[in-house]
Amino acid sequence: MTMRTRTLGTTGPQVSALGLGCMGMSALYGDADRAESVATIHAALEAGVTLLDTGDFYGMGHNEMLIGEALRSAPAARREQALVSVKFGALRGPDGGWTGYDGRPAAVRNFAAYSLQRLGVDHIDVYRIARLDPDVPIEETVGAIAELIEQGYVRHVGLSEVGAETVRRAAATAPIADLQIEYSLISRGIEESTLPVTRELGISVTAYGVLSRGLISGHFPRDRQLAANDFRAYSPRFQGDNLQHNLNLVDALRKIAEQKGVTVAQIAIAWVLSRGEDIVPLIGARTRERLSESLGALDVILDEADLTAIEQAVPADAAAGDRYPAAAMAHLDSER
């Protein structure tokens, strides 16, 4: 496996072709092993992964502290190569419930101060609000991040889960490195209007959910019982007939993967990699075993015949169910 690099937009840093999404190490996918999580981050850095993605609300700060621990205990050379992307703005209660988003400039500065402390760093490489605050113009939120850049606390502005119009407005306010948004074989909404705009403006995409939260990983059993603290227990794509329909798509994809001599996860990640040099997939591995499998996607070469077969097996809009529960879908500014 040879780690390739890509550049986040025209203004952002050079990063590894695959980034590591660390959310599942702290929240939403059931219990995780802290020692294994730290070991997985170390293994990713050792393999050449440079982009680590988190949110200050993942486990109410737990994920940032976990990454901080992993960075402190990593070899100096690996620690120095790491670039941390942080999402902020999601508001939560003591019970873990979601209560909205806050993009006010004062809140942006407050969130950043706490993130810097939890991560144990003097700057954040890419900073972005997790969802658009409907009560605060994006220009104000982005402007506050730009001020943090001037003060040396942030390096680059990012966006998350916003549509084409908001991307344009944000880019008119300050240089935008990248848009983080869900993108996978079964979540292709950005292709219609958002992706053309990011490409027009020279903004990259960091794609999360490339395995659709494990749904198209090839490792999700049809009869799996999900824990109450697992987001997927409430996700429409994992419910009843929707789940069985979606796993039928995975079975079709598995046939192509087997013909290539690779795993379902590897071919699904390779498909996202094939979408363009401006797209950086985030892999959500929580263990070294899953990390190793995901990194193997870098060695998968898909020709035109492969791509045609993949998209025949899993056509655009083939998935059953929304990608979030209804309450969460209501907060999206992006394509669904």
C-alpha cells in the first residue's frame, strides 16, 4: 500500500488520500475500546494518514481528548504530520440529546477555545460548523473563523453539510478549503448541484459515510441487533424492509468485489476515490483490523468496465430510506 496525497482545494493543505474519521471511537456506534482506538490512530499515522477528523460534540469532548491523547503518545514525526479537522456548533444536553446549532461569532470563539484545550494543540488545521445555523448568516460564522485564522488559532475554513448556495456565500466571505459531506455509492445527492459548484470554486470535498455507517462494508449481518446507544438503531436505512433492500445491493456489490479479489469495503471506498482528485474519503475505522482493510482500497484499480458494473449493481438513488432520522434531516442545508 502506497499512501497517495491530495490537496484540499486551492487554499488548503496537502493531505493523505484517505482521512480517518474518529467519531465512532467516542459516540453513536455503541461502545468502543479506548486503547484500541488510540492504537488505531497510531496505526493510521504510521501508514501515512495525515487527516484526522473529529467534532467537539462527539462524546461531548471525549473524541477530542482521545485524539489529543493519541497525538501526545505518538512518535514526534508522526504527531507533526497530523492535521486535525474539527466540527463545532452542535448543542447537546446532559442526556446526550440534540438541541440545535450555534454559529454566532462569540460562540465560534468559545467553541474553538475549548477544542484547542482538549486537543492539546496550538491551532486547528480545518475548522467548520457542523450544520448551518438557520438563525445566523453563514457569512458571520465564516467571518469569525477567518478572524481566528488571523489570530493564528485556525489554519483553514471548512464547511459541513451545506448546499450549493451556501457554499457560494461562504466562499465569497473567505477562502474555503473543503466541504465535508456524506458521499458514497448509496448517498450521491451532491452530484446534482453541490459538487459542480465546489469544483467551479476550487473547493475540495472530504467525504464521510463512504461505507454508509457500515451498511455497505460487507460486514453487516441481516439479523444484527443494534444497541440502544447505536445511531443505526434509529437510522431509516437500517430499519426493516429498508435494511433488507439495502443489503441486497451489498450482495450485488459483493459479486463484483469477489471477481476483483477485494472486499466489499475496499471496492466501495475505491469507488469514492475514483470520483476525482478533489475528493478525500474519510474512513471510520474503529479498530486496526478495519483500518488495514480500508487502507487496502488504495491498491484497488477500477477501470471503466468495473465502474459500469458497480453502478449497475448499485445505481444512484437505489438506497431505501433517508440517511438520517426525520428530525436530523430537518437540519440539513444540503441535498438529501
